Amino acid sequence: TLKQMVEKRDPAVAGHSASLYGVFRARLADPESYIHLSATHGLQAIATADPGEFLPRLVRDAFAFPSSVPAGGASKEDAAGSDLELRLRTGDVLVAVVQFLGDLAPHHANTLLGPGLAACAKDPEPHVRACALTVLAELCRTANASPAVHACRVELLEASTAIARASG
């Protein structure tokens, strides 16, 4: 599979990571679980192979506020629903990548913390706020000794309290 080729750094896919990211990203929106779960695994493989390049893309895809203009002539409600699913699935990929990176995750804390905290505090969608909090909680779990993460724990606690209050 493409995922295995990425993981093994197969020469046939070398240099095509950006294109593969686009292919997997497009398949992430598929309603068929078999297809979007395969895309999830493919995105994880690409992001763990080159987190410096692909973590910022995943963060942007998961935590950027959705556009107000529906794509492809879809109704606003349909576009919002599919956008939400795509953002949440991308957030799932981020959680898995942070877990996989483990002790290396703190090296990417700056990529995750700012947008993650912004999504926790300001995203209009409660599911995305919870997803962002999950990503940041996983970062804290894997990065106990990181000064960057330690400094933001208070902000994470405040964000989780705000989410709990808004949900309750």
C-alpha cells in the first residue's frame, strides 16, 4: 500500500510526499470508513516521516476556521457538516502523530500550541474545541520535560475549564 511505501521510504514515492498528502487528504472526506481510515493511516505515515513539513499542514487543516462559502454548490449545512467531519478526522491524525512522535513531540510544540490553544478558545464548533484539547493533552502527556509545553499547561487548564463550562 502507499502507506507502507511511505513508511519504508520506498524510492518510488520519494519526493512525492506533497502529492500523496493531497491524495490522502482528499480521501479523508470519503463517507466510507474503509477509505477514510486508510487515508488517516496514510496521513499519519507522511506526517511522522516528515513532521517539520506536514504537522503545520495538519494543524492548519484541523484548526483553521472554516470558510463561510460552501464548496461545489453544496448547501451551507452540508458544507459545514462535511467540513466538520474533515477537521475532526484531521484532528484524529494529529493525535496519532503526536503519540507516535513521543519524546520528539516537544520539538514541534510551537507548531501545535498556538493554533491548538486558539481553536480551544475561539472555534465556534464545540467538537473542534474538544479535538484541539485532545491534541494538546496528548502533547502534554508525551512531553513532560518540555519547557514550552510546561509553560502552556495553565492555558490548557483554562481552555479545558472554558470548554467544560460551555458544554455544561
